Amino acid sequence: MRDWKQAARGLLLGALALAAAPAPAQEEVELDWRWRAEAVPGAPGEVELVASVPVRPGWIVYAAGFDAGDFGPRPARLAVESGGQALQPLRAEGAQERSGSNFAGEYRYAYFAGQATFRQRVRLEPGAREVSGTLAGQSCHEGSGLCTLFKAPFAVVP
């Protein structure tokens, strides 16, 4: 009888220890952006900034060019801070589209899975040796629902 009680007590303590252990958190994704400037044919003094990043499996990066309202995903935004001026809205190359809903209603959004690429056409300031600024956006893990905002500073030599 005593062995049975000790075995039951051991099983109970083991189950409680497992239940009390923190669940493995889905780690935040670190985005390693690659930047380059491409000349715009027929447009001297203009370049297209290209930002690309591999997106880990299970994660997505929200694209640009959509309005998800006050409570939806955050679209990516690029701010040119020195060396040039943005000429058009940020473009998301190869993004997929989806719709979703929350307590505020329906919304549409665009996102990347696998690879994200953004393009921004920029008029260079005279004598600019680099264009710098920040790409800001949001990435989410689709399984856990963990979402993180990111800010990726850049400095690109045209």
C-alpha cells in the first residue's frame, strides 16, 4: 500500500511540475534586411531603393499599400530621412492579399511569406553620398498570433 501511495504522489508531483513549467514561447523573429539602390533608366538623379528579407517559416511580414483601419495589421512604411526624397508610395513586390475581421469589422491586407521585397523610388539630393531612413512595419507568427513591430534603419549608397 505504501508503494502505491509513493508512486501516485510521484506521478502527481511530476504532472504538476510539467503543468507549472512555462510553455515554450514563440521567439520573436529577427529580420535581416538587405538593401540596395538600383538606377532608374531614363531618370538621372533617381534610384529605386530595394529592401528584401527572408521570412522564417510560420511568420509573415505585412506589406504596404493597404488600410486595415485602426485595429488591423500595420502596413509597412518607409521614411527617407536624408539624401533624397520619396517620389511615390512604398511598393510591395509579390505580396499576397487576404481579408480578416476583428471586433471593428472586416478589413483587407497584404503580406509576405517566405520572402519580403519592398521598393521605393527616390529622387537624390544633389551631391548625396547615401540615402538613409527607416522602414517600419509588423511581423506576426501565424500559429501563435505573436505580432511584433519592427524598425529597420538603412543607409544605402546610390
